[in-house]
Amino acid sequence: MLFVCLGNICRSPTAQAVFEHQVASEGLSDVIHVDSAGTGGWHVGESPDQRATTAARQRGYAMAHLRGRQVQAEDLQQFDYVLAMDSQNLRDLIALHRSHHPASPPAASTTPCRFLERYLPESSEQDVPDPYYGGDQGFEHVLDVIEAACHHLLADVKHRLANPEPTL
Ligand code: 4NP
């Protein structure tokens, strides 16, 4: 499971922390590997944004151990799920794939990249809004959306684990 945003210091590490927490609550930490990355490289090696860490901690999620990294083309082969926080992230992931595999469409040879919000049935939005240039309320909204979407995402993963697709 790879969550992707722009900087890998606000939204995607928040999603990683929330999903890690939910996965641990289900006793699945040994089965589901959770990671996050940014399409940009400005914050590689940095801790998550302090505002994101504080907001997450108040809801019981640990983020301080996470460090920023930039998404690599190999990630698109290695993870079963790649979940983008917004439309620009998704466009950048597709461009990254194309730059390494010019001949093939993204879905043909690699993990399909999707919006995380796709897992939120009540939502008509696609984007988890970028909270970086806003106030603390933006970080609470990010947590609200991510908590709900991750809940449905985990149900989807558990269903797949219980019902593996048949292979030839
Ligand atoms: P994130 O937020 O993509 O949720 O990690 C951002 C973090 C940093 C920047 C933009 C968005 N930035 O421009 O440095």
C-alpha cells in the first residue's frame, strides 16, 4: 500500500499513519506493508510537517518516525495499491510511469494508480485538499477524509485477501 502526495510531509504520511494504525488494530501488520512518498523531492529525508504530526497525535496516530521520500518508477511495479491524494499527483504518477515505459499504458504492466477518495462512497470529490498553505482546520479535514477513506480501503483489502483472484 503506497500513499502518494506532492511533498510527502502532510497528506500521504498522514494516510500512512492512519492506515498503519487501522491495519495494526486488525492484526494485519505482517500482511499489509504501508508506505508513502511524494511526487516532488523537496522534502526528502525530512520529518512530516509539525502541524500534521500534532493533528494526528491528537487522534492517536504516530507520525514522528516517518521521513520524506520521492516516489520512484519501481514503486509502481512493487506496490499492489498506489493511492494518489489529488489529480495532479495522479497525473504525475502516470507521467512517471510513461517516462520509464513509453510503449505501454499504465494499467497494462503495473499497479493501477487511483484516487484515495475513490474509496469514500459518500464523496463526490476526487482530491484530498492540500493543507500546506492553509490553517490548522485544513489538517483536521485531511484527517477526517483519510480516516473515512482508509476504513473503506481496509475493508476492500481484507475482502481481496479472503477472496484471491484465480490465476491460470
Ligand atoms: P503534501 O503537502 O503534498 O500533502 O505533503 C505539501 C507539502 C509541501 C509542499 C506542498 C504541499 N511544498 O510546496 O513544499
